[in-house]
Amino acid sequence: MRAIGRHILVNGIKEREETKSGLLLSEDDTRMFRYIKGVVLSVGDEIDKISEGDIIYYDKANSHLVNVDGEQLSVVRYDNVVMVE
């Protein structure tokens, strides 16, 4: 399976979020974050600045979830990527 056009297939990364003072944030608290982190699994043929294996931050409100072989992945448009690590 591969992404086409300006789409990116991403596997979200679940991290333990913590404040500067060391307090762990609950899952409910982290749902308020607009941008989330993920590993790029596949990149569409119209994208040249992002590669498979890159870690990106993307707008979760503008991504779509798909179920592939029992695993929940996100499909993200290139325009909704805000950072690459």
C-alpha cells in the first residue's frame, strides 16, 4: 500500500507528554493539542521534501484515519504538515 498524489500515510507516535515541571499530562489533556507527531510510512508521488521514515508534526483535525491490517493509520495532505524532524 502506498500514498498517491499529495497525500502521506502516517503512523502516529504516542508519547508521554509532560510539563516543564515534570507533571504528566493525561490523554484527555493531550487531545487539546492541535498538532500530533507521526512516522511517515508512504509518500505520494507529488511530494519531494518528505521521505519515508521521517518524523512529522501534522494537523490532526485535517487528517483521516484508515484501518490497514488491523492497524489505525492517518492519511495527511502535504499542506497539513507543519514540521519535519
